Amino acid sequence: MYSNGDIFVGEVIGTAILILFGAGVCAAVTLHYSKAKAAGWVAIAFGWGLGVLAGAYTAAPLSGGHLNPAVTIGSAVTDGTEWSKVPVYLAAQMIGALIGAVLAWALYYAQFAANDGRAGNAPQPTLGIFSTGPEIRNPAANLVSEIIATIGLVLPLLFFGKNPGIGIGQMPGAQAGVYGSGINVLLVALLVVGIGLSLGGPTGYAINPARDLAPRIAHALLPIPNKGSSDWSYAWIPVAGPLIGAVLSGLVFNAAF
């Protein structure tokens, strides 16, 4: 089993990489004076998917590469992760996500600084670089969207672990100590791309409480010109939805096996 120290280090580093890539691609597509300006939703979906790939492969030897409280909770419901280790995972994921958001801001610092409107370009909204928001603001519908999209992530991930030879380390649902080809991580990364392309339209597919909440905190604290509201009235939905989706996924998995 993974030690608490290894879990903490692996999840902090892996989640920071995930958010650096994810917030980075959103900044690249959104901000003025970026070479990827207006590259579009497909670029964002692949950017997040490749962020999962980089972060999970980095963290996997230390922690299994959860990078997401929904994955950790879903794994715990199926007894793939000890409940006593869940707080360590969640704390590390939040810290890592905060670090990743700050690194993305630092990388695009000049572009954020140019968002003051003085260069003749209208200031760009910045919250969407860090966190999600709905296209149509309907709390019930938005919550359901996040629940379904998270089931689309966590349930397949749990079933992936039951396929011999594709796991890496102690990925959720995999037998502890059995190292396979590691293709599991690649499959999850492609799954995240698919979720973005197919299910991400209504809310921006948080599917990860740490991915949304910690960067939202960073957005609120960072000195970003014309950054606008951090929209705290919506912030509970991308936390509650993925957690509910994770529990439902775990229950379905338990019923199947």
C-alpha cells in the first residue's frame, strides 16, 4: 500500500501538473497576445486530457495518480482505497491544484497584465481560465450535468481496473502491487478528452472538485487586472456534483461485482 507521505507528494505534484496544463490551455485560448488565441474547445479538451496524462503518469508510482477527489471517493466506496487515506489524498489534491493554478498565472503573467484594456483590446473574462461556469445558469440542471459527466469518468475508470494487464501500480480498482502496462492512465486521459468533447458543453465539465475549487480560490486571491467575480454562488455545484457522481459510480461498481 502507498504510504501517507508518498500519497501526499505524488498527489501534490501530479495535480499541480494537471492544473498547470489545464488552466494553461484555457489561458492560451482566452487571453490576448497568446499564440493559441481563439483555438477553441477542441484545443481545451485535448489540453486537459494531456494534463491528466502527464499528471497521472507522474503521480502513479507514488499515489496511484488519482488527482481528483471524485476518483478517490469512488475508489474508497469500492474498497480500492482505504478511507483513512482519503483525507491525505484530498488535502494533497487541493494543495496541488492551488499550486498549478498559480503556476499557470505566472506562466501567462504578461498576458494577464495586458488584460487591463490599455492596449486597445477589451479586457477578457478570466474566471473561465481557472474554474468552470454554466452556459445556462440553472442550478438543478447544472448539478445533474456534473453528476452525469463525473459518472462518465469514474465508473469507466473503476471498470478499467478490472481489465488484466492495463493497470499501473494501485490505480483504483486494481489489485494492490500489480504493475501492468500502464495503459490505464492513457485510457483515462483519452476518456477525459471524450468527456470534454461530448459532455462538457453545459457546464465546462469540472468532474473534479479540486480542479474547480482550488483554482477559484487562486483567482480570488491573485492580482489579476479586470479579473471580475469569482462567482462563489456557483462554486458548490462543481464540488457537490462530482462527489455525488463518484458515490453513485462506486455503488454501481459494487452492484456489478
